[in-house]
Amino acid sequence: RLFLRSTIAVELTPAGQVFLKEAEKLEQWYHSLTKIMQPYRLKQKIRLCIPPTMVLMDRDIYRELIRLLAEAIPGVQIETSLISDQSRSVADLINSDIDLLMINLNLEVLRTSSLNRKEMFLCDKKVMLSRHHRLADHPVLTLSDLENENIYAIQQDTCLIPNLLGELRKKNIHFHVSPINTYDMAVPLIELGQGISFIDQAYYQESGLIYIPLIGSEENRVGLVWNNGME
């Protein structure tokens, strides 16, 4: 019996006093153990940030990635968000605001960081253009072929296009950039011959577009990145 109860008070019995003393020790031990084990705790939620085009176009790759993560970390909820800015996403990873990032591994900030990385696949590069474009009869294209082109920089493509625009600038190839939000918005303009863009697959197959492989540029390696605090 731990308590003595009356109509006006509740008191501890001798057994209750011993129990309280040991229970306080147990509580202190529990909080200490919880703090010590915190770095080894299995996360209940994995925050994964991916390129928007992976959900919109590369659905098979996205589904396979989620399947592999679910197998590797069973019972953990995978929360997906989309990259809007590559540099900001890397900073979010370093600050532990996200746990995993699928991104272009060629980024300079990744080359000089201590972040862990695993290459998943090489991103094919194709020039998306009208069937009536001046380059439409070329079997393959190089960066120099794109001199003076109007290039639609599609905001939802945070992996392929920024890398290729950077390469064009490094090679001093003159071009004009037309920012646009989505591929769906760019396709009608490209069909009219008002510009070109880049893509990694022949996605709009029933449109008036053709897709010509782009060669001679840096391999676009896409993979997972995480920091040392992630098991």
C-alpha cells in the first residue's frame, strides 16, 4: 500500500516513500538514457526532396526509389517535397531540414562538401524542338549547334536544364533564355518554332515535337545525397 487516505489528506506510507525515491531515480535514468540514445533513434519520418520532373515525367524512377527506401527502412513514413532551388535544397540538407536529397551530383557545392552521395542513374539529354526547326534534320546535336538559340528554361526542371545552361555559359556560347514555369506551357511555343528546350525523354510523343540526342556535354549524374547525421 502506497497511500494513507483520509477525508482531509493523502499521505505516503513507508512503502510509498521508498517507492517515490526509487521512482524519481528511475525517471532521471529514463531521461538520461533517452538523451544518450537520441543519435541512434530510428527516424519515424524520412524527409525526401526530389526534382519536380521526377514525379511528373520520370514516374517509374520515382516509384522505384520509394520502393527501395521502404525496403531499406521498413515502417518509416516517407515525406516527399519538391526542389525549387538546388542551392537552397543543399543548404536545407546540411541544416537537417530534410534527410535525403535527389539531385544533380555535378553541382559544385556537392563536389566540395563532405555530404554522402550515391549515384542512381545518368540523365539522358535530348533537345526538344519543332519538326520545322533549322536543326530538325540533325541526327545528334552538340552545345555549339545551339548558338543564338532561344532556350526555354523550365522552372520545374531543377536538374537537367540548369546544368546545361551553365555549360553553355562556360563555353561562351551565346543564347537567349526564356524562363517558363512548366513543360506543358513551353510545348505549344516550341511547336511554333519559337525556341527549344531540354528534356531527358521523349515525353510529349503525340505533339509536333522531335527529340534529338545532345552529345559532347558533361554527363548529368543524378543521385541521392545525405549528411553524416543520417543513418
